Amino acid sequence: MKRIITAALVGALLASAPAYAGSQKELAQSALIEVGNDKLTVLGIMKDPGNRELNGNQEAWQYCARSGAINKFVVVYFKDGKVEKMATYTKKWLGGCGGQYKPVKWDAPVDPREGLRGQ
């Protein structure tokens, strides 16, 4: 009986927990990020990044989620602490996201057809 109650409690907690870092749901939340958002706002939307790179007054945060044999990535670029642009890319990979982040392309243009997105 104790195991059933424990299993029910754990199930209830997991069902009510927010999406964990690296989920498809979290990557979809990137649509809420806007140019000019500060880092705290992005953290509130996306949580901690899976990868972080610095380049002078620039910073890039990368997020990843697995979908079948494809890893989907979102890169958020900051300049002086504010969102400047975003990019997305995918990689075929049978494992998780760890170690699969591409080096940041600091001068990558943004495709105007995709708003913030492009790489």
C-alpha cells in the first residue's frame, strides 16, 4: 500500500512539474523571446542554457531538445546583456544533446523571412 501511495505522489509531482531543460515544449517557448529582452527575461522563459559562450560584450546561449534521431537547437545571441538575434539549427544524432552544440557563429546574419531566426 505504501508503494502505491508513493507512486501516486511521484506521478502527481511529475505531472505538475514545469517542462525540464531540453524539452520540445521549452524550445517552443523561444517564440516568446523578443529583441531587447534581458537575460533574466530569457531565463524566465527558457531556464538555464545547455551551452554558453562569451565574445567580448557578446554572449550566446544554446538550448537543445531531441526529437527522434534529430536534435533541434536554438541559439540566443546577446549584446550588452540584451537579446540581439536568435538562430536555429538541427543535427542528426542518435544520442542526447551533450557535446553536440556547434561553435557559435558570431557574425551569422538573421534571415529577415524568419524574424529573429536564421543561421
